Amino acid sequence: MTADQDPPAAPGGGQPGSPAGPVRLWGGRFGAGPADALARLSVSVQFDWRLAPYDLLASAAHARILHKAGLLDGTELARMLAAIDDLAEACRTGRFRPSASDEDVHTALERGLLERVGSLGGKLRAGRSRNDQVATDLRLYLRDQARTIVSRLAELEDALIGQAQRHAAVPVPGMTHLQHAQPVLLAHQLLAHVQAFARDASRLRDWDRRAAVSPLGAGALAGSSLRIDPDAVAAELGFDSAAENSMDAVSDRDFAAEFCFAAALLGVHLSRLGEEIALWSSQEFGWIEIDDAYATGSSIMPQKKNPDVAELARGKAGRLIGGLTGLLTTLKGLPLSYNRDLQEDKEPVFDAVDTLLAVLPAMAGLVDTLRFHAERLAALAPAGYALATDLAELLVRRGTPFREAHEVVGHLVVWCQVNDCELAEVSDEDLARVSPLLTPDVREVLSVSGAIAARSSRGGTAPSAVAAQLARLQEDVQGQAAWAAS
Ligand code: ARG
């Protein structure tokens, strides 16, 4: 079942509740059908249809709870469950689709049920409302999608970790302000992205604990007098508990906003990686070659190879952030409890899910197939006097106050700039001329591998520290994948 089945046209009037005509859930109170303009404004089935499998799941659970409460007898329950099964199958195969007169997924499925079991279908309405139903469906849907997203995210993390492993000894110019700062291992930089993604995964897992509360049983807003058991239905649907407050259950969408935030921040993290890959692939950087399968050409310039995947990852962060801010704005100032404004909760979260599920596999493929120019990276790593800090720290170890050491090395850098050479190329005499502290043996620290190896404390860029970091991340990613499969 997909979300993109034909958007139904505006529903018109019809016999309320008749299986043949449009299903209207409030028919009894109204003489005339809704105005076309109202129907057109109000219809949501074109986007909420994707909740159908979850709505049916919740309906089956609700039917069992009605049976427990003595509101459906055994035969009725069996007929109801068979009809729900059949409807679910019909939805899967596309045999049942929303029609032009269905307002939303709940109305469409009620029509499907009435078509199958006649008036018995109407019994399912007891003790629940679309208000608790839709909040339940959305939680079920998002809890599923969070797992799929984490699983795709773990694949991207695996791709980054794989590149880190394949380039365990390759140095790159580490940057601040986009200027060469200090050499680091390429692996260290790639794993910095994995660290952020691992937190994104843990944010979704953490979100899931708060989302695991079932609104069913809240009814329209006040709960039900029909002695139905919200805890039983919650357990059946895989929730940890039922809501403590029926008004809260139908009115808050913090779970949707929080999901959008987790998605938006993941989008921001993806955009940083996208930006780096776009930079690295430029002529000016020349760090990487993007595989043909993940690059695009130009319709006019035959030589072009463009990093569109990386750019789209960067660009899509905008819509994820927009979805979050839009949803927060919708929620702001709403009085309790349910208001129709809440129907606007769905498109931003659906868009967030679709966006991430499109970006993540493309980024995983892009990263996995990147070719790094190791020799160029090694040559660039010390450029821009990136070992100056190492020299200053050596002087400090020899007793010079850092302030003075900083100044001495600063003078040396200027000397090198004027004379167009690298730090390690300065002669013994010239070193001494810049400062008597700069004895010939200071050159020992002027090697990229030495500078990198020296930073071996936890979190540093030394090969030993990076290997330990990588091992911890691998374990983390395995945990994410296991959770996603749960
Ligand atoms: N389509 C509606 C939504 O998404 C379902 C709930 C309608 N409830 C109501 N009282 N009109 O919010």
C-alpha cells in the first residue's frame, strides 16, 4: 500500500453510513451533506492513506477489546477479524482503494468494513473515536519508520566505517575555519561523522520510548464508559502502556514534533557530510573521485561530473527543518483537546520519513564507493604550516612558556612564508637566526605521522585512539541495527 494512490476528488453528499454511498461518520445530526468547498478542504485521504495498515491493526486490537468487554460476541468477533484481514489484504493488493467520497483513511476503511460485514462493521465505532484512532495510527506508523530509518542510517555508518578501515593510515589536513589546522587521520574525520549519526540513531531510540504510549481508549477526549481496557489494547499493539490522560492522548503531538526534530537534526548532519563530499570532489580540493554511479553529468558541458547526491543531502536538510518549524507552528497555542488543526501533523512527518529514506541509501552508496586520493592527501596534510603547533608544544615540553613558544613559531612561519618554504626545510643556521630555542633537533616533530601518533589520548587522532574509537562505534552500529530489527 502506498501513500500515493490517486488522490480522491472532493467528496459530495450521499447516504450517511450506507455501504453503497459515502460513509459519513456524523450523519445522524445533519440534514444536508457537506458543501463541496468544505469537503475539498477537509479531505486528507490523499496523504493519510499510508496509515491504513496501522489503522487496521488498531481496529483488530479494538475488536478484541470490545469482545472482552462483552460488546461483541464470539461469532461477531470472528466475522469482524476475518473482514479486517480481508480488507488488509485488499489494501495491500490495491483491490481496495480510497474513493472520491472518503474523507480520510478511517472513513475509507470503515466503508471497506461495512461493504464486508454490513451493519456489524458499525459496532467497531463503540468506545473509540477518530481522535484516539489517528493518534494511535500515527504513533504506530512512526515507530515502524523510526526502525527503518535507523536501519538505513546504520548502513551509512557502516559505509563510513568501511572507508575508515580501508584508509586507516591516510592523513588529511584537519581544518578549522576551512583552513588547514593540524593533520589528522582521514579515518578520524570520517568517524567524526559516524559519531554524530550514532547520536541521531540513539535519539530515535530514545524518542521511541516516549512514543510507546497508546492513545486508544481515550475516545474523543474523555475516555470510555464501555469498560474497554486501554492497557490490553496497548499491549496488543506493542506499546509499553496506555495513556494516563485521555485529553493529553488526543491533543498532543509532541511525539510527531520530536520525531521531526530527530529527523531534522539527522538532516543537518547529512548536510555536513554532503557539503564535505562536494568540497572534496572539487578541483581545488581534489581529495576524492566520486563513483560514476553516484555522480551526474551536465547536459551542456561534456567534461562535468557533479556531486548531486551530496548536494541533495545538503539541500534536503532545508525541508526537514521546514517540516519541523511548520509543525511546531501548527501546534502552538492550540487549546485542549483535539482540534482539526492536528490533521496538519501528518504531511511534515511523512515528508521527513520519505526524505530520509531517499537520502540515506544514496549517501551510503556514495560514501561506500568514494575513491580517496591517498597520495595527494598525504602531501596536503602538512601544507599550510600545519605542524606549527607541534613545534610550539615541543618547546613547551622543553620548558618554554607557551606564550613565548607560540611567538617564536609564529616568527618562523612568517620567515617560511617570506622565503617560500616549509617548516622542515629551514636550515640549522636560519632556525637559530629566528630563535636560539630552535635547535636543529626540533625537526624531529615536524613529521605528519609523528604529529598524528602523538595525539594518542582518548578521542585523539593517533592510530591507536582511532582504532579504539572505531571498535566502539562498530559495536554501537550493531546495536542500532539490532534495535531496528526489533
Ligand atoms: N483526519 C483526522 C485527523 O487527521 C482524523 C480525526 C478527525 N477527528 C475529528 N474530530 N474530526 O486529525
